[in-house]
Amino acid sequence: MSPSTLLSRRDLAFLLYDWLDVPRLTERPRYAEHSRETFDAVLDLSARVAAEHFAPHNKAADAAEPTFDGQRVHTIPQVKAALDVFAQTGLLAAGMDESVGGMQLPHVVAAACFAWFQAANIGTSAYPFLTLGNANLLLTHGSAEQIDTWVRPMVEGRFFGTMCLSEPQAGSSLADITTRAEPQDDGTYRLVGTKMWISGGDHELAENIVHLVLARIPGGPPGVKGISLFIVPKVLLDADGAMGPRNDVVLVGLNHKMGYRGTTNTLLNFGEGAHQPYGRPGAVGYLVGEPHQGLAQMFHMMNEARIGVGAGATALGYTGYLKSLQYARQRPQGRPVADKDPSAPQVPIVAHADVRRMLLAQKSYVEGALALILYCGRLLDEEKTAPAEADRTRAHLLLDLLTPIAKSWPSQWCLAANDLAIQVHGGYGYTRDYDVEQHWRDNRLNPIHEGTHGIQALDLLGRKVTRQGGAGLALLLETIGATVARARKSEGEAAELAVQLGAALDRVGAVTRRLWGTGDPELALANASVYLEAVGHVVIAWMWLEQLLAVEAAGSPDGPEGDFLAGKRQAARYFFRYELPRTGPQFDLLSGLDRTILDMRETWF
């Protein structure tokens, strides 16, 4: 069987077992029923279902995006067929408690499983992706009744979920949302307002759609402190859980994006009166938790979704890399530089140095990003199951700081990998005959999904590194520093690279102190995106140093295994020699407290 062009099963095994030592988690009560054998079985199941049911209609769903006839949304039949198979596998609840129908797998394994579906078909996989985040939020913040009513059908694949935050006039500024929720005598609320950019907001792929909606209860505090969270289903349920009347949630129209075309993206009106549940207008909603806590609750889903967006970006970059690698091995063109004989046979383009450069760059981006995503999954497992409270607290703090990087770095650099994949294909890369142009279009949405780069940069520099007196940044520096110290003691190449990473790490701390030492937040944050990119590169260099240490521990076997490990070593070299040095000028710019952006006047454009 030829290797998959979705993801590398060998790379996943290396990351999960040789590096992260995931089987050790089975020593903990939550995962005691599992073993490496069960992990491998569910990974193999994910790879097979993704290849057989998701990948085959990826291009078809892109070409025949959903349509709205004024009454119903229409999608190609393969989308629902694939989602039905996915529901049957139980993978939606892979990481959830057994008590709600979950497999209780480690989160890091569940993330690896879902990456297969994101690589195979990001548009179709978006429906369970959103549903999973919705269900996890309600498992954390919902009542027992809400979990029984709404989460269990989502786990079974009968209901799908969404998140409804943004509004046309507010965009990412949630302080400016105006959707209101009027309390009713029976304890419910009636919602009135409009929500924009709602992925999965309307379709007929499931029996029901469970919207999680941010809205204001009249009389609440202004700004984000007055936001509450509500469950607003498309179809209301009777007392026995059967389908009841249609709720007053109306699809105004579909947004047509350049990528993720298989995912419906919607403008929704709540409470316009087109439907009158129980005899009057207003979308019936159910408060989640306490009033005015909606944004904090929604961040549970948003932070999960941010890492998930990074995972999707990684998966798209990874499959693009594997497809361009396959193409480069099969496409004959040109001859070696030293061969001047025009009658000599052409060579595969992988023989050309510049093509190898583009492939190696892709490899360094996508394998580094995948390591970061799985490391974040491992941190989540530590946060939830580590025996010592101190270890759980440290894992939460580190994961919190890494979240904007895990979202934004893959969204930028795995997109760059897709760009290179197109270039490797040459003229064919720009045609729809090959997959790589679609992967680029799909991935181009991820720098905007769940908060733009700029928003993630403000989150990292403006909140995460200063929170708790800088405890999160201190922990990151300490954790990377421990890897550097371990690598310096090694007798291999890792010791040499550790010196370079240690120097970059010192600059992260110095630059952060310099930026916040001015006492001028506007100046400190003016170049926050540069800070995000530079720190992100340092973090990925750390991921590569960790992988190199695992490679050195494995020795130098012969055959395919030796080739795999040699490829890892070469990708680590590439990242340290070609990529990490990018951070030097970036740190110089930040240290100089440059005012070019701040001093630019609107009238000068």
C-alpha cells in the first residue's frame, strides 16, 4: 500500500510514542482502559474513514458549494453520507467522558485522530469540529438537564452545534454586540438580533442545530461584562425530547467564501417573527450558567477552537506537502546542472536543489506545527489528569500562553507551505486538476478564523505574557530552557542547536521586558504581530529541538526507519539555519520601540 497523502502515520507514531510517550497516560485512572493498541486502532480507523468517506468528495463539495433556495439549504449528498459514517464511529466523543457516551481517549490522541479528517476534507469536518466545541462548552458550563437534552444528541451525531458571536456592525469587537435576550416568566428568554459569519448555521445534515448565542439581558452592564450565553436551537423540543415547533431563527443568506466552500456560512436573524414558537415571535433561548458570564464561558469554546483552527491549518499544510512531494518524485523535468547532454533522460524534479529547498521548508513548517498541536493536546491531558495539583496548574498556564501561537503560527506558515506546494507543481499547481490550489484557498481562511493574527498578537503580548505578573511567560522560558539544558548535555548535534535556541530564548525575555518597560501600552502593542511571529518561531524551534533529541535517542537504524529519522534531523537543521535566524531582525525592531506604525497618519495613505 502506498503511503497516505493526507498525513504521515509514521510521523504521528513518532510524535505520540517516541517523543510525547503518550502510553504513559494509561497509568492514570481516566485512561486506564486504554493502551497503545487501542490508540493505534482508533488512529487507523480515523485514517481509513477519512480516506474512504471524506477525501473523495473534497473537490466536489468545493465545486458545488451549498445553495439556499429561500426555504432550504442544499448540499451535495456525499457530505451527509460522510457525516453519518463519522457519527457511527463515535469519534466525535473520542475525548469525552464515558458517562456521556465518550471513548475517554487522551486529548492528544483525539487531536491526532481528528487531524486525519481535517486533512481529508476541511469543509465537511467543520461540522463535527464546531459540534465538538459546542458540546464541550456545555459539559463544562451547562446544567445536568442541558447536557442530557442537548449534548447527548450531539455526541450521537443527531444534532450539530454552532457558536454565534459576531454581528454585522460589531465584527470582532464583541463589546459592541446588540442582540438582546428578554427574560420570560417560564425561565426562558426571547432573543432578537442578527449574527454574521456563522459556520454551520443552517443545513439539513442533522435533525437539529444547537446554536450557542451571545446576547445581552436588558439592564446588564455595558461592554463585554454584560454579555450572557444562551442555547437557541433551530427546532424546539417537546417535554419528552421529541421535535417540537420551529424556533424563530431564520437564515437570511449564505456567505460565499474563497475556501471551506463545503461548510455553510450564514447570516442569521433571531426573533424576526418569521416563525412564532408557542404563538408569538422571538427566538426561544435557555441561559447557560449565570447571567453576564457569557464571554468567559464562550472562551472555553473559542480557545478550544483556536487550537483546532491551528490543527486544521496544520493538516492542510501537511497534505499539501505530501502531495507536492509525491508530484516531485513522479514529475520528470530537466537535467542535473552538471549534465549538459540534451539527449540524457530527464530527472524527477525532486533532484533539483531548489525543489528540495521548497519541500524541506514545507516539511519543517508542517511537522513543526503538528508537534506543537499535539504538545498542546498533551498539556490538556496534564491539566485534566495530572496527579499533582501543581502540575495541573502549570499545564493550564502554559497551554493558555501557547494558545494564540498554536492558532496563528500554523495559520501563517502552513499556509506558506501550501504556497510552496503550488510552486512545486509549477503551472499545474494553479489549476483545479490538482488539489494544492484548493488547499491554499481553504487554508487562507485560517488566519481570520477564531480571531485574526492581530487579535492573537494582542492576546499574547497584551494579556498572556503579563497575566499573573508574567507567570505564563516565565513558565514558557523555564520549560524551553529545560530542553536547552538537556540538549546541551547531549553528545549529538542537539547540543550545537541548543546554543542557538538559548540565545533566541534570552531575547524573548529581554524584548518583552523592554516593550512593557516603557509604561506606554500603545507603543508596546504597536508591533504585537511581529512579536507573535518571532516568539512563534522560537516555539517551533523548541519543538524541533525536542524532536531532534528523540531522534538521537533512537540511534541510527538502517532502511526506511533510518531514512525517516534522517529526514527529521535534516528538517531540524533547516529550521535552525533558515528560519530561526529570521527572529534576529524582528527582535531588533521590537527592542528599538519603533514608532513607524504609530506615527503613520490616516491622511498619508
